[in-house]
Amino acid sequence: NICYRAVNAQRLSLRSSSGQNLALEDLDGCIPLTPSATTTYTLEVEGRSGQVVTRQVRVQVAVPEPDTTPPPVPSPISPSGNDYVLCQGSSTAALSWNPVVDDSAPVTYTAVLERGSAVGEDVSQVTGWTPVTQQNTQASQVNITPFLQRGRVSYRWRVSAQDAAGNASNPSIWLNFRTCE
């Protein structure tokens, strides 16, 4: 708002450096303005004797610096440490992690799940990894039950975060787990 007050005036106007000219009817008041760039406003008051008085105010528009800082790396929680999932009494499995806080919220997480290839029956000796799924969510967990195979299969997973400004974190460490027979 630009506020003004004039005494014994017969004409008032407000002119901007961008060419906008507003005739003011009241001797005092406030004008709401929303310049998109730095602008100088000139109040011109003509008194009853014809004398003209001007006053200026410069409104500086500050453009915020773009956010270029990635969010923190999410901390994976479970499953981990070669946990077993989908065992007796368990019908669902989910990847979960601690949510992160970022100035450019909301944060979207990308969880990556890979299945291990083993030589023979020894699932502890994984020889390679095959991508199974990659899921994006704003929650701090994803259901992976439909992507898992029962029967002592090795899996690994990790998660990364991306903020609303498009900055991406590094991925977390890989965590391993297995399914039951």
C-alpha cells in the first residue's frame, strides 16, 4: 500500500515509472499496488493557488534466490540387516524410512527395489541385481508385497528424496532383506 495525505489540494495524481497514472479523488488514503519490478511512484499535488508539489517513493521488488539445496538423504528403517519378510503370519511387506524436512516442500521419495540373483541355492552369494520396482510417494513408506517372491529370495532397496524445487538428494545406503520359504 502507498498511503498519502494532502492539505488544501485541488488535484492529486499518482504516477509510476512504468507509465501508470492514477487520478486520486480523496485528499488522503491508501492505494494497494503490486508491482512486479522495482518501481518509483510520484505523488503530484496541485494546490489551490496552482503550485505543484511532488513526492516520490521507490518500491523495490526483491526476487527470492532459487532453492538449489537438495533435501537430506532419507534414513531407511526397514526391512534391513537381512530381515526376513512374508514369513508365517505375515502377509504384507513395506519399505519404510524417516521423512526429511526441506524448505521447498513437499518432498517426493523414490524407493528402488532390486532382486538378487544367486548361484544355486546359496542366497547369501548374490551374483547380480535385477530392478523390480521403483515407486514415488510423498509418504514415508511403500507397500512392496505384490513385487516379492516367496522362497528365500534376496532383495535390496534404497530411497532418495526430491523437493518441490526439483533438487534431488543422493540415494540412501542399500538395505538387504530376504523372503521366507
